[in-house]
Amino acid sequence: MRDHFSIPCLVMRGGTSKGPYFRAEDLPKDIAERDRILLAVMGSPDLRQIDGLGGADTLTSKVAIVSRSQRPGVDVDYLFCQVVIDKPVVDTGPSCGNMLSGVAPFALEMGIVPIKDGETSVVIYDVNTSSKIEAVVQTPGGRVCYKGDAAIDGVPGTAAPVILNFMDVVGSKTGSMLPTGKVVDVIQDVEVSCFDVAMPMMLLRARDLGLEGTEGRKEIDGNKELLARIESIRLEAGRMMGFGDVTDSVIPKVSLLSEPRGTGAITSRYLTPHALHAAHAVTGAVCVSTACMVEGSVAYDLARRPEGNPRTIWIEHPTGMVDVRLETSGAGADLQVVRAGILRTCRPIMKGEVYVPEA
């Protein structure tokens, strides 16, 4: 009897995240069995993930599952899996815009989508959020190009750009931009704005929690009292947004907002939600940028809003800035996001087979 079996995968950096990319056909259709395999692949539950591919960080404990889509006008389906490090949990509630940036290159490399000369547009259906994204990949000579001059904060060096155009992102999980029905709610004497645009989020002013808004991982992750207070507020926000008990769920995510210190529109500290993101989630950036445009939200008075429509909103984060090209219609609670574009990069790291224990 075999003591292990192998599954083909491609390990890629997608944006500021990293993890294995799988074809859906190479994994079991049974969800429980699939999750058992993904936990074993990443080495969870174990804080070091020493027995798997995981990097002992939420940003490197991620999995992308890709398949040819049967949906009209869509090329591939993308399912994101957040493999929890210290618990036997695989969370498919949220999506990940950084891992998303590697989906189209993966689909082209694996022959799921035909490559064109020059650049190739791939329409992706995000299964987690029931939304569509157009990814534009550089493919000169009919091959995926990874070398280029595009730079993103949080990743060393430069690479070829991957342009992500988000569509149908409002109400990704709840069906409404403002799932509580209000622009601002008060939870435990703290004003919060609950938004659902690309990612369900709870937005707070950093100063309302006694913070400057420029703190890093050491100050935030090491402050257990602060994290406990944020989690208590998040649990109540989760219920108000219609998610029920979110104790074992990573949504809604959390952002601590403050005024911009540099040339950006706003400063954000994005929690995942129990630790500070080293940079900023892409889907979270879309949500925060939208909140900046909604009068009355906790983000509105903190933000420096650029003129024009579409406009580029730069969000300052711990390792630099992330930009969202936002096109909207309407105003206030009736604001609609027509399109949200963002530039990312990716790189293939290893192609081969990952071994999974039979037991």
C-alpha cells in the first residue's frame, strides 16, 4: 500500500502572496477530502507549517484552484482557499486579489486558455465572490512574459504587469454595498462602516482605537488587548452584515484608516483579520477606495479624493502604496462601482508534483 500520492501544481507568487496553483480536475470533487489534501499540502495545522509548502504566514498559506469555465463569456473559474495555519480549516469564504493575479498566467501556462500574440485577455469568474474579472497578460510571441518594468510595493524588483479589471464587485457576498443598511454603525461606542465591495470589510478610524494609523506588525500583532477589542467589534459587525457567527471565518476583514502621510489618498492598515497584512489585499483596496467616495463613511473625511471619473486612488500601507483605478456612477449610498482596475505582477517559482500522505 502506498504511503503517499502526488498531485501536479505550479507554485507562484501572485502579487504580494504566494502559494500552489492547482487544476480543479487534479483535486477531489468531495470538499472534505479536498480540504484534507490542502491541509496536508500546506502543512497545517502547525505554526511553522514545517511538513508542507506553507510559509508560516497568512500571505503564504494560500491556494488557487483553476478550471475551464462553462459560464457564457468566461474563460476560467477561480476558487481561492485560505489554509488556516494553526487550525484544520480551509476557508473559501473570502477571495484573494493577489493570488488572482497569477490565475490567468497559470491558465495560459497549463493550456486551459489559448495564448495570443502580444497580450492575452482572460475573463475570470471568482467563485468565492460570484464576480467577474478581466486579466490582461503580456504574451509577446505567444508566450507568457514575466520580465518587465512594473513594480508593486511589497515585492522586490520589477516584472511584467498583470492588469486586473474588476467587474460586478458590489455586494460580493451580501448582495449590497452597505449590508447593514447604514453608511455608519456604532458598535461598542466605536463608529464603523461595513462595506461589501470585492471583499466584505469593517472599516474603523485608527484614532478611535488609540492608534496613529501608521503602526506596523510589531505594534499591532503584539498588542493582544487591541486585537481582542477589534475581534469583539468584528464579531458583532459580522452578525449585523448577515454572516452570523464569524468566529472561525476571516470575513469580514478589517481596515484601520487614517489620513494620508504622503502622496496617497488614505492610509490603511489591513488585518487578515487577526494579524496585520504586510502590505494590502487587492480586494480590500477596492473596498477601501470605494468607501473613500461615499460621503458619511469613516473613510470619507480622512481621504484626499482625486478629481475626475475614473480616478486613481492610492492607498498607503506598511510597505508602500497600492493603486486602484476606480470608475463609479451615482453618489452616497447609491454609489455604483462600474469598474475597478489594479496593476499586479506575478512569477512562477516551481512546477512539479506535491506529495500528500495517504493517512
